[in-house]
Amino acid sequence: MTFSIHGQAVSRGIAIGRAVLVASSRIDVAHYFIGPEQVREELRRLRQARDAVIAEIEQVQRGLQETASMEAHPELTALLDVHLMLLQDVQLQEGVTHFVQERHYNAEWALTSQLELVAKQFDEMEDPYLRERKADLEQITERLLRSMSGAAPAIMAPTSSQEGERAKGSHGTEDPLVLVAHDLSPADTLQFKRSVFVGFATDVGGKTSHTAIVARSMDIPAVVGARGASQLVRQDDWVVIDGDAGVLIVNPSDIVLAEYGFKQRQGEVERQRLARIKNTPAVTLDGERIELLANIEQPSDTLPALAVSAVGVGLFRTEFLFMGRPSGKLPDEDEQYAAYCAAVEGMHGLPVTIRSVDIGADKPLNRSSRDEHLNPALGLRAIRWSLSEPAMFLTQLRAVLRAAAHGKVNLLIPMLAHLREVQQVKALLAKAREQLDARAAVYGPLRLGAMIEIPAAALALRLFLKHFDFFSIGTNDLIQYTLAIDRVDESVTHLYDPLHPAVLQLVATTIADCRAQGKAVSVCGEMAGDPSMTRLLLGLGLRSFSMHPSQILAVKQQILRADTRKLRAWAQQVIESEDPAALMAN
């Protein structure tokens, strides 16, 4: 019987194959009390399991370093680092030790009890990225339990001899394989990448879960959040992973299978066609040169950016240097300086725009009671948080200034709304220079930019124009704040609309005002990387786009086919229309 399971589309493409099931593999845990004389032995078992799992992850990391960059993506390395930090977290270790020493729980019971305690804290977090880090905690707990039980890892990459026998279905023919699991850990995903699977679907996860991150970075067709998939799909079922629509189709009919086979071949042809324009300058039919920049999260992300001929980094999200750190310790000046230098040097002279840390009440710093807010999106985040922690902000400013001595560096300030915030930023920037001068440290010049992501900033843009060298429109938050839509709240996400007339008016006037004053302006939100929005943004006068490297070639294709002279009038009609989506479809 054919049926469909709907999840979230997180990585484009079509995968067709037979299902290999890895259902929730949580090991059954025995619950019993131990005697005082057994405490030392139980703690020894816990340490031994922890050391074994750490060694396993470090072995995977060494394998990553020996693997070609196209297979070993830096985002996966960062996720493995998160697992190592969780394994070495003092609070977690002390909690498990407490259950063994004080309550006399056996080691497995103590481990799962501490997991349940910490998991509740993750569930209460507002930020979706942080909530989904609970999955990382569950995965390392499972690995510890498996190690103590002597079980093998949940997923094993096939050996070369196994590959010769791979994918043999009931008829003895070689069929492609699709993995269906409750969830995948970063290490499992690496093994998955090196093995024979052509796509995967998971019961859990969201667009910011590690499985989604890895799927996008490695360009693997995937659907996450397909609730119940690992229970509903049977071993060896034929399945289709539609990464474009976020659908898992089980036991498709011959007609459906043929249709998706055709779509799959189309996708492969399109991918090859896009690769041919990698080195083609992004110039429209009427001769307008368009700047295509990359959004990055780690310094090593410069490799995929250069691979698609990005002309610079339009957004370096520095908060990933701050998040998920042991004991809440923030990166010091030298650590940040090293990271920024790596990005600058990795771009080989091309400009790098570093955004000051966009973190706040909903981020995992646990620095004070201020971390509890009813609505973190409207609370102490981004530049508001930086200005409330001047010592931290000065540390970052000094690191950015020092990195600017190694290449072209721009500094981008997020979430500005008030002129006094601008004045405070400029005063602290001057103070950071004074501090570097006092110790005779070398630093370079900076271009200062502002993110326009609050409607107040867009409406009062003229107040900011004389203070900044460039502007970047953060459409994700601009849409959220304009429409009063919490992007995290699934009950209202259907109202999140980049084509709402109010949103388009704010984007259009921001671009027009910046161009009128001779100020550079770009879009760095999801709109920039959406090929269906490229023609509209070009018609509104945008000449600089910043997006994930995987989206650059598809957007470039639209640019090469566009004539901005013909798009201006049409774009004006779209933003003035009561139904912009209808005009966009024409």
C-alpha cells in the first residue's frame, strides 16, 4: 500500500531506494540499587565508557582530517566538537556521580536519570537550535549505554568487502538504499556519507537540527521531522525521499516511481548544468554586475564559498564561536582573532563581513537570571546584549580590528533600532582602538555596517545613513518583526510571508534609500538565496546578495537570464499589488 509521511524539507533533491531501518535504538536500561561497596566500580564503568566514546569520536575526527573537503564538511566537525564538550561537561559528570554515590543507582540508571533532568531544561528553551541540542545529549547518552553494554555502534559504514554485496534486495539485484531512522548523530551521519545510502529520513529534527545542517552542507536529499517514519516503514520497502517537498513516499506505485525517477534525472542534469556557470561572472543581460557573497558559520566554510566562486563573505555568523561552550566560558580575544584571521586568509584577499555576536536571552550562556525572558526575540539579544556586556563586546571588537590587518574586513552590527545604540557602538569601537594602541598591537581599517532587520530601522533609515559605510537587510527577522510572527511557533509559521506587501515595501525603500545616498546595500536573509525571489530583488535595485554557498549557482543562473531594465516596472507593480504572489507567478 502506498502512503506518504510529511516532514520538513531541509535538503533539496530526490532519493529513491529500499529502506534500511534504524529505529530508535535506545538500549533498555536496568534499574537497581547498588551497595556502598559497588560505588567505586560503577563510577569506573562510567569513566571507562566515557573514555571509549571520546576515543571513538576523536577517531572519527581524525578520519575527517584525512578526508577530502567535499566529504568532510566543517559543520560536521563542529557538531562532533559539541558531542565531545557534552561528554566532558563537569555538570553532567557531577550529576551522574551524585546519583551513584548518594542514591546508589546503578551506572546506567544514574546516566538516564541525569539525562531526563537536563533534557527538561532543553525543552524549556525558546530557541529551536538549542532545543534540538537535546538530541545531541540523547545521542551521547545512548553511545555511553551501548559502550557499557558492549554493543556495537547503531550504524556502521560498510567495509569495502561489504560494498561488493551491498543493496541486494529480495530479487538479488543491486538497489540503492535509503536510511530511515529515529535520529542520526553527527558521527553516524559521517558513516552514512561514506556508505551506500543515497538519502535519509528521520522521525525527529527541524531545520536547525544537526541532521538538517549536515544534509544541506553535503547536498544530501533528506526529510526530517517525519514523525513515526521509523515505525511505519518496513525493512526493504521501496521509498522516495522528496527533499524539495519534505515528503517520504512509501511503496510508491510504478507510475509514481517513474515520475520521481524522471525528477531525479532532471535534478542531476540541472546540477551538472549549474556547475558549468561556476566561473561565469554574475552579470545580467543588460550588463549589470551582481555581487554574490557567502554566508558562513565557521572559518573553514570559506572552502565551499570559494568552490562556487563567491566574491567574498557577506555574513560571518560569529555566534557559533560563542555557543555550546563548556562551563559557559566565552572565547577570549586570541581565540576570536585566530578564527577571524582564518576566515580572512581563507578568502585569499576577498572581503569578509564579520557580524558582531547575535546572541541573547535564548542562547546557552547561562550568565545570569536575565537569560529567562517570555519572548527572547524581543528581549536582550544581538547588539542589545553586546552593549549590556561592554567587556565582552570590546574583546570581540579588538579581535576583529586585529584580523583586519590581514585583509579586507567589514564589521556588521545586528538588530539596530536606536541612534543611541549607534553612538554607543562607535564609542566602544574607538575605545577598542585605544586599547590596542596602548599595547602597540597591530590592527587594520574597518568598514562599519548596519543590519536592517527591525521595521523601525527601515522606516528611520535616514537617521543611520551618515553613520555607516554599508547596510545589509536581514529579511528573516525583518519579516518576523513586521508581521508579528514567531518563526519558532509552528502554529503561526504558515503566516510567515516574504511577499507580504508591508515586507516588500520595507525592503524596496531600504534598497532605494541606500542607493540614493551612494551606500552599498545587500540582502543576507533567506530571500537572497531563494531563486524565485532573485528577479524581484534585481528589479528593486539590489546588486549584492549573500547566501549559503550551496544556493549561489542557482541564484547566479537567474541573474544571467535577467534584464534589470525590464524588471524595474514589473517589480514596482509587484510591491504595489494587493496580491504580490499572483504577479510573481506570472
